[in-house]
Amino acid sequence: MIFLPLPLVVALLLCLMLISILRANGEGKANLPFLALLVLSATQSALVGLRWGYQVDWLKFSLPVTASLLPPLAYASFRSLMNDWRLKSAETLASLAVPPLVIIALLILYPVAIDFALISLFVGYALAIILLGRRGPDGLEEAQFASVTSVHRALYIAAAALCLSAAFDIVILLDYEWTRGQNAGVIISNCNVLGLLLIGLTAWVAGDSKPEKFSALTETEPVSATTEDHEIMARLEELMARHQFYRDENLNLSRLARKLALPSRQISNAINRATGGNVSQYINQLRVRDACRLLEETDQSVTSIMFESGFQTKSNFNREFRRITGMNPLAWREREVWKLVSAHKNGHPA
């Protein structure tokens, strides 16, 4: 029987994720850093499987180098969703190139320090990613509104995965201290798989999340909205009403800012103060309202209405619909039909 180490199975799974992204349309259009992160995660998992599953000893020199690329690439992936990020900037290139160069230097000059360097690298970039997340979903200006909430959650999953990898490195160090590394192969082959899988899933950015807390299909009370905020909201509502801009499935905060010729942060703050929610919630509320109208006034299928109102996936559509209305689309349509039938029976116009 052919022996297939678990890390190689994970590498195969990550490759399947990559293929699904490359073949998909709409939400599958990931940017280059996310694709590179998925490729690197698969490569690292395959190298771990070969090193410890088949005892390919010379890979022990390449594994720390490829591992050092994971944290900066994970950071760059989420940083790329902010409109001031540039792939070819000196800052970006340095953040990607310096960690592996440092590890290569340590391999040559001071190999004992490599584990400590990797632990510091993983924890440091995890903290940097968490700081990006503190900007909230609206900070991810280049992320589509349909997926921005999932992307924001994935950001914290990535940070947790980096911390988990650092914790595994600490366990391996302790194993070498206490047992001279007798269990290192088992620990690395099995435990690091979880961290790599989490990072790969983060790059895929396709996991469903639970519905948010129910909120009625009404506006929330303004929170310290200024006159300027109301003016921005008026312009925004006119744009949405006249051109139905919210139906654009690729809409994001950056594109919205260009359309209104205003800074994205200014639009975000205006919506936050005027509605009490973030930009993606505001856009999704418009989409759900449009979907409600189509469910009531047409015989279109739910799937057709989902796409027409600007949603890309059934899971996201159902989640947002339930969050805003408290029921699923089919239940909404059945309720409206029942109300119409009841009105006719009672002799009242619809």
C-alpha cells in the first residue's frame, strides 16, 4: 500500500481550492497575493510531507525559508484590499523579501537562532494583521461588499493560524530540549498541517459564516450625524435610486468613492454615523429591499432575483436576507402572496 503523509493530503486539498478559484467566476476572482498565499501554503505542506514522511533530509534547509514567506504574504494579501496598497512599492517588496533573506543569513551564520526568528516573525505579523482588522470591514475598501464580512473574519483566522504555527514551533523546540527531537517528525507532520490548512482556507476566502444578529428592515437612528453626513447620504441615495448602483456585483468602497468623487473614509464615516452600520450593511440592505420588491412583484426564481439584486452566492444572499428581514426569501414570498390573497378575499385592493 502506498503511504501518503497527511501533509501531502492537505497539499492536495489546497491545490483543489486553488483550481476552484481559478475556474470560478465572480467571487472566485481573488487577487494575486491571495493566490500566491494559497500556492505557498500548498507548497509548504508538500515539503513538510516529503521531509518528514519520506525522510528527504536536504529539505530541512528550504523549509525555514518557505515558512518565512507565509506571514508577510498573508499580511500583504489583506493589505492589498486597502486602496493605498501597491504591489510594486518599496515597502511591499521589502516586507516580502527581507524575512526569507534573514532566514537564509541565519542558516549560514547562526542556525540555532532560526526557530526563534520564525516564532517572532509569525507572532509579529499576526499582530500586524490584527491591527489591520481593527479598521473594521470598511477598511477593506477593495473587497466586494458581498464578501467583505467574510474577508474580515478570515483576517482574524489568518492571524490565529500564524499564532498557532508559532505555538507549534515552541512545542517542537521543547521536544528537542526534553527528548532530543524524538517526536519532532510527528509533531511537525501533524500539527503544522492545521496551521497551513487554516492559512489556505483564509486564502480561499469562501467559508460561510453564521447569520448576524437580526435587525428589522428599517433605518437605525442616526448617531451624531453632521450636516455634511446628510449631504453625502443624499448624494449616495440619489445615485442608488437613479442608477441602482448597488446591483453591481463587483461593487466595493473604493469604486463607490470614485463614483462620488469623495474619499472612501469620508463615505464610510457618513454611513456609520447616519445609519449606525457599516457600508457593506448599507449596500446589502438596499439589495435585500430590491430583492423583496422582486419577490413580491414578479414570478422570477429566487436564484434569478439573487443575481439581479447584486448578490453572488446563495449562502450570502440567504444570510443577509435573514439578517435584515428575519426570514428566508421563500418564506418572505409566501407571506406576501398570502397577504395578497387575504386582501382579495376581504374585498380590499392589493
